[in-house]
Amino acid sequence: MTFGFWRALGREPRRLVALGLWSVLEAAPAFLIGHAVARAIEDGFAKAEPMTGLGWLAALGVAWLVAAVAARQVVLCVAGVAEPFRDDLLTHVVEGTLRQAARRDSAAVARATLQVELARDAFAAVVTTVRGFAFTVISVVLGLVTLAPQAIALVLPPFAAGLGLFLASLPALARRQRAFLLADERLADAMTAMAGGLRDIEACGLQERTAERLDHQVGAQAAAARALAGVTAARTAALAVGGWLPVVLVLAGTPWLLERGLGAGVIVGTLAYVTQSLAPALGGLVQGLGVSGVRLVATLGRIAAATPPAPPRRPGIRPAAADVRLASVTFAYGPHSAPVLDGLDLVIPEGDHLAVVGPSGAGKSTLAALVSGVLRPAKGEALVGGVPADQVDPAVRVLIPQEAYVFRGTLMENLTCLAAGDPGERLDEAVAAVGARELVDELGGYEAQLDPAALSAGQRQLVALARAYLTPAPLVILDEATCHLDPAAEATAEAAFARRGGTLIVVAHRLTSALRARRILLMDGTRVTIGTHDELVRVSPLYADLAGHWHPEPVS
């Protein structure tokens, strides 16, 4: 499961090229250190020419300064690669959450978002570590080939053996790391549940039974920790074999190297390659993959388990008409929950203006979600123009919920994000129609940057209303979309949508919305009644009671 791992790496080839070039500069000291040390000793200090020796060491110092600058650029390049990976992963999580609309859990979304951030950080660490390891090893091999090719047989075989030992242990390390995380979470959940029920445990005499269950969880967590520690020991062995055995072999093979014409300075330079470049690179790889790599795999696994894969994406169908028909629709928010709608039959002709009223919990917002395709009926059909509502082209209908969505960006971007092409003069027309002109002027014009948190709920609703007015959608659903506006502003906005044409469904926050509609749908539990205001007053005691307690609000 890569979640766009390779796509993120290959999305911007130029950034990868820049990353490679900066990595070459960052790895320059890894190539130069052996030569600089060898030449400083043999051509400088050993010949009583300290300035020569110091010159070589100064060159190495300059290389380190250049590498420091390059390291900063590497971090920026890696961040540029990691952010698209995070965006892809976050998109996957959000889409998965929306696909499970009937059982959304804000806490679960928050946990998934945190896991995305952990995965992004782990991804960046893995890319940085593997890249640095690869460039360092290449630099050291080139340095040994040009400085002391005879020493390669003493350095590279044990290094390769240590690397192979570590890579072979990674699958087991990932499995046991995941098992440890799960055991740790189960123990934390058990401890939290126990702490929340201490009084009941004491009152019911369940101390021993509860202690036994917790002891079992503690034992499982301890066993998982021991198993993880056992595999972690392989990392220490890999470092010993790959990082320090070459040092022992070079020291033990010094007579053999001297016999083949290598000087003492070259042997010290070879040791510098191993101790200052190869061993740290292997240690970084072991630490990076052993921690960040395993964390990345475990986190991606958790995200995959929480967000099922997307179904095959089908193009939306554009129906010929914008009429709505619900046939024997039943919907409940859980397999064991009472149905919110039960066998609902409803026909809304194209061009109708329907207001939906009823007590809280009657299913008004559920109806809006079914018509807009956000929810699917458990039984029956919800059709728009004869097409299942969840298969309709999004451009055909627009839903504005009670909590209007406004994103960070310019006011223009917020208003036109659903418009078909350049709105031109229609933008001013839409703003004026829904009564948002004063808001536009107050914010500083269309290019003003919006901070959603700085806007009031009513201001966000005005932005969303103007956005919906600009869309070409022939079906508009306002789910208490004007509840934060005053009565006058609400009347202005609803009148604008009534004049706009198309089919309009208004889940009414105030009875005045119902009075402006051609027909009214009264929802009371699983019972529905439809008619005009006068008809409902005569046939529905509930509606008559609502109308009897309603008093017109003053309109300024």
C-alpha cells in the first residue's frame, strides 16, 4: 500500500533533479575526507610541510561548509516532495470519511488527520535517510577506488553483510512494531475504561475480575515489547557487522596493505572513510528505516484499515429534468436504529418550490441528504430526473447545509468555485440578489482574503448562498441555509432563489419560509403530509399548532 508514494516522488521531476544535485554537494565531504586526511599526512605533516597539510584540511572544512548549505536545500526539497504525499493521503482519508457519511465520527477524523501528519513526517524522514545513505555510499566507494582500491576487499563485504542483515530483519521488525502498538492501545483503552468505572467496580465487588483482565492486557503488552526488543537486537548486530567490523579488518590488515604499497596516511584515510562516512550512514539508515520506516508502514496500515478503498469512480449522469421522486424510501442511521424515514413516497415536480417543516429529529435534513445524493436509501429509490440521486452529475444539484462551508482563499475563489466558467457580470448579479453586497464591501472586495474563523455564521451563509446562486444547478436544496440570517435577509435570499428558476427545496428554519413556498411538506416522525399552508392548517393539528404559535417577526 503506497498511497501515492512513488507518484509523490515522481510528480515534479525538476524537484527531484534539484534534490539530487544538492545531495551531491552534501555528500562531497564523504568523498573528500579520505583523500584530504591521506594527503594532509603524507604530503604535508609527514614531510614537515604543515601548510600543505593544513591546506588539505582547510579544503575539507570548506567542503563541510558547502555541505551545510546543501543540507538546508535538501530539507526544502524533501519538504516539497513530502507535501504532495501528505495531500494525496489526506484526500484519501477525507474521501473515505465522506463515503461513510452515515457513520461519521469527528474523533475518528481527528485521529486519521493526526496519522496523516505522522505519515508525512515519517515519509520525509525515510526519503531523507535513504537518499543520504545512497549518496554517501557512492561517494565512499568512489573515494576508496581512487585512494586505496586494495582496501575495498576489507571494507565493502562486511558492510554489505551488515546492510543485508538489517534489511532482512525489517519485515519482522514492522510486524512486531505494529503488534506492540496494538497491544499498547488495547492496554490504554482497558485502563481508561477501568478508571471511568472505578465506583461501579468497587460497588459490584469486581476488583479481582477487573485486575485479572488488566493483568492479561499488561502481560500481552510486555510480551509484545519483549518480542520487539528481540528483533531490535538485529539492528545492533547489523551496525556491529557493517559499521565496525570493517575498522577491525582494516587495522588487522594494515601489514598486508603496507606490503602492497599503501602508506600510513592512506590507511588512516581509509579508516576515516569507514568511521566518518560509512558507519554513520549505516547507523542513520538503521535508525531511519528502523524507526521512521516502520512507523510509516504501521501508520499507513492503520489509515488503510480506517478508510476502505474507493469504489470505481463513475461519471455523473446529467438527467433531462430536475424533478424529484422518492419511492418507498426507508432510511436509518444504523442496522439496529429506528428508521428516520419509513416507506416515504414523494414527488416534487420540476420548477416546484417546496418547504419542509417539522419538529427537530423528524428527518428533514435526512431527506435533504437523500435528495442530494449524500446518503443512499436502505430501501426504495431517491431519483432526480429519473436517475438515482447518488449517481447524478454534481453540477445538477447544489446543497447548502446549516453550517455553510467557507475555505481559506479569496472571496472571489469562494464565490466562483462551483460556477461554470467565468461568471462575468453574473457575479455582481448573484451577490446583489442574495443580499450580500454589503458583506462584499465590508470584506474589501472580491480579492479579499477570507479567514473562515473570522466570519460570523451569517456571513458564511451569505457567501454560500451567493456561491449556490452562481451555479448552473437546476436543483437547489437549502437545509436551514438561512438560519443565521435575520428575517429580512432570509426573505431576500429565498426570494432570489425562487426567481432564479429550477426546483427549490427549503428545509425551513422559520415558518415564514413555508409561507413563501408553493407547497409545504410536514414531517412528523415517519408520517408526512403535503399541501399548501391553508390545507395543512385544516388537516394537520401539528401544523395548526405550529402556525398558532407563530408570530411574524418584525422586518426592518
